[in-house]
Amino acid sequence: MSDLIQIRHLSLELSGKTILNEVSFSAGEGEYISVIGPNGAGKTTLIKCLAGIYTSWHGAIRIGGKDSRTLSSRKTARLQSYVPQAEGRSNPLTVEELAATGRYPHLSAFTSMKQEDFNAIDSALKQTGMLAFRKRPLNSLSGGERQMAFIAAALAQDTKILLLDEPSTFLDYKHQAEVTAILRAACREQGRTIIAVHHDINTAVACSTKVIALKSGSVVFSGTPAAAADTKTLQEIYGTPFISSPSPARPLPLIIAEGGDQ
Amino acid sequence: MKPLHKLILLAVLTLGALTAAPLLGMEFIPLNAGGQEREILMGIRLPRVLCAFAAGAMLSLSGMSFQALFRNPLATPFTLGVSSGAALGAALFIRLGIAVSFLGISGTSAAAFLGALLSIVIVYGLTKLKGGFSTPTLLLSGIAISFFFSSLILFVQYLSGLSHSFRIIHWMMGTLTTAGYTQLINLLPFLLSGAAILGLLTRELNIFLIGEDLAISRGVHTARVKKLVFLAASLMVGGVTAVCGPIGFIGMMSPHICRLVFGADHRILTPASFLFGGLFLVLCDTLTRIISGFTSGAELPVGVLTALLGGPFFIILLLNRKGSLEL
């Protein structure tokens, strides 16, 4: 398995504060890497460094074997797409117009969209169940539908790598399940590589091929989902006790944070 | 009706208004008039109407581009301090009282452009210094710069003699009284270059609507797009301010009205804002000329009228934060 993304000794300081400290890991084709960790651990920052939003980092990020700093923004955007954390801001575009922004890196300055662009948009909308919403303005959608539209736009970008920041947080159960299913399909059926920040440990463990835990900007755990689902490991990461409960429907036990429900 | 059809309709309406507007004024002059009336029609009213169109179009386009870039319905050349910068540049130049021109571009226009560019560079630099490029920092520094430059203009005026001072005051109200063919030729290079730059950036502006982070991840060279938009806006705001003074609120109202009618896609919105901004100022100017016919004779500056319309519009926009006027 060749490494599609390779991160070596990635460090970032923002206004004198170390946010990321010597983070290294890599992701191969078709891998699903979940990034977990407590609030403020640097998960979002890590994704933003990978997405090219933060640029003042030290270390190396290689995408498709090439130093990310030498890739043009357009080339990078043909290799990876990004879904940010859901934000409350409204946006005047329709679902279809949003999905069309995903085609930007594939168009040259003076060409308009071709059949393959329309096909990519259609298939992304279909994959996310948003075909019926295509003409709807984003402002008129629920939080869950809007998140689907943003995922659709990232899929329409047709990249090998998907970077997602808490794609299913704040969504209701149905939409959570749908997002999980879409991402899993994108990974297993289409062979895309996914790096996703997950807030919910059970989602992270259920989806991924590898779990990475950040704490205060450093990688404190990197291993299989089964190893991550260990209550001792989790206690070290989050600083709070966990209990694990075997689940008949899942290969791995369900993890519940202790204390809250007593 | 499809947005493109609406755009064609707007173009037809604009052409109609450009034809009819010169006929109206203190006195109606028919198209087939001769002698002195023809002289007024072709020599005074026509260039003035064309100037109004060019100025309105430029203000509207710069407002549209700022609103898209900062995803803020209240971002305009005024709120970002660009107009004040341009006004300061021009006021300083008027105070100096030199008349130079280069390649048909008057010294006042060049000074206003430099002032506009200066305020953008300061605002941009301030926000960059704070790390990142956050919209709140940008808007706040824009407003601060705007106040600061406005005070400097008052200071320049305080130092000026009566005649300069009167010129500055009259011009600060936003006026098209002096607009003739010379002024039109002065506006054209700014109009053409600014509109051309923005016309090439419509796709990028669309993507800026979903936020800068996502724009980067879509492969937009955001730093370059921002610089180009700043350049285009400085050219246009500087060009207009030097000739007509700071005419307020068109840069805010016109793009919003267009967004309501034509939607948010900049491939349509850009030509629509161009036409509508021009049309809007032509109508306002024609109205001031007609009103002036009924008053004592001193002409009502068009900036007064646009501000009278713009004030209430601004309040509606504020009250409607969650409503349809939002960007």
C-alpha cells in the first residue's frame, strides 16, 4: 500500500503557543484514519494544516508523493477535498451551486463546465441522497441536510483524499448514520482515503482502519480501532474513566464515558 | 424568468434610461431640439448622464466584490475605509491646487486612487499583523481608518482658504454637477480596468461565498484573488471619488437589490450589478436635476439623495440580519 499522505514532524505555533508538536503519521490508499482526542488537542488545526488553510507549520506534508508546499493550490485541490466543521453562517448558494464549487480545480480559467463535471455533481448528489434538494438554497435546509450538501460538494471535487472535521457532530441520529454510511462507502467502494476528526469514539472506532489520538498537540496513540477501544488507553487520552460494554451488533464493544450517567 | 433573461431586460431598461435621462432636467428638451438646446443636450446633459452611469456602475461593482470577499452584507468601500482614503487623497490634491494630468488621467484621480489603495493596504496590513485574515478585525480596522481619514479631511479643509474649502465641501457631498466629457474620459480607464478584473474573477467570487477556508480547499489562490479585488476596487472607488466625491450607499444598496433579483451567482450578478448601479445613479441624478428645477436653483448634490435613500435601506438591512437580504 503506497502512502497517499505522509506527515512528518508536523509542528505549528500560533501566537507563541504550540498547537501541534511533531505529529507524524501516514495514510495509504483506501485507508480511513480517525483523529480523536480531547477538546483543544489540535485536531481541527491538524486538518486545517493538511487542507492548506494554515501554512506556517514546520515539518513535511507529502501528498501523492509530492511535497505539499511545491504543489499549486489547484493541483492540491485535485488530490484532496475538505469538509469543515458545520458553521451556523448562512450562504446564498443552492445545493447544486455549492456542489459546482467542487469542480473549480478541474476547470481552467476560460472553460465552462463539461459533461464530466455535471456527471460528477450528479453522482455526488446521488451518493448523499441530495438529488431532490439540488435546487434548494442552503439557507432553507436543516443542519443535517446542509452537512450532506457540503459532503456532496467535497465528493463532487472527485479527489482521492477526503479531509473531514467532525462530519457527524451536531447531527441527529439518522443523519449521523447516513454520514457514516456515505463515508464508509466512499472509502471501501471507491477506494478514497479519509482522514476525519471524530468527536464520538464509537463512530471513530466503527468506521476507521486506523485511529490516531492527539493530546496537547502530540500523537499519544496510534493503532487499530480494536486497540483504541481499550478503556485504559482512552482514559489516558481523555483523562476520564470509560466503561466498555459488549454489543451484539458490532464486532467491537461500545464505549461509554463513566460518571456522566450515574 | 431565468436570470439571464432578467439580465437582458435590465440591459434594455438601462439603454432606455440612458436615452431618456438627458432629455429630462430643469427643462424638458426633445431629442430633435436644435441650437442652444441641442448644445445643452449633447454637450452638458449627455456626458453628465454617462458619467453618472459609469460612477454608479463602479461603486456598485466594488461593493459587490467586497460583500462577496468578506461574506458580509455591510462590507462596502465605505465601511472598509476605502472611500475615505480616496477622498483624503483627492482633498489633499485639491488643497495643493495643482492641475496635472497624465495620459488623460487627472492628478486628483491618481491621488484618490493612491488614497484608496493606501487605506486598503493599511487595513489589510493591520489584519495580517493580527494573524490570519478575520472578517471582524478587517471591518473594525476599516471603520477606524475611515474615521481617521475623515478627520484628516476636515483638518485639510480647516487649513484651506475659503475657495478651496468650499470646493472640498461641495465635492464631499457627492456631486455630478461638474461632470462633462473630460470627467467621463477620466472615469473610463478606471471603469474598464476595474470591471475587467472583476469580470475575470466571477467564479472565484462565487467560491468565496462559502468561506475562505473552503475556497482554499477548492484550489482558489485566495491571496491573489484578494489582491486583485483590492486593486480593482481601489481603481474604481478612487476613480469615482476624484470626479464625483464620495457618493454614498450605492455600493451597498445596488448589489443587494441585484442579489435579491438575480441570485448569488456572480457570473450573472457582476454584469447585473454593473448595469443596475449605473442605472440607479442615473435615475438619482435625473431626479436631483428635476428637483433642482423646482427649488431656488442651487443644485441638490446627488450624494444627498443616495444617502437619503441609503440610510433607511441600511437600517432595513440591519433589522433583517436573518432575513432574505443576508448575503
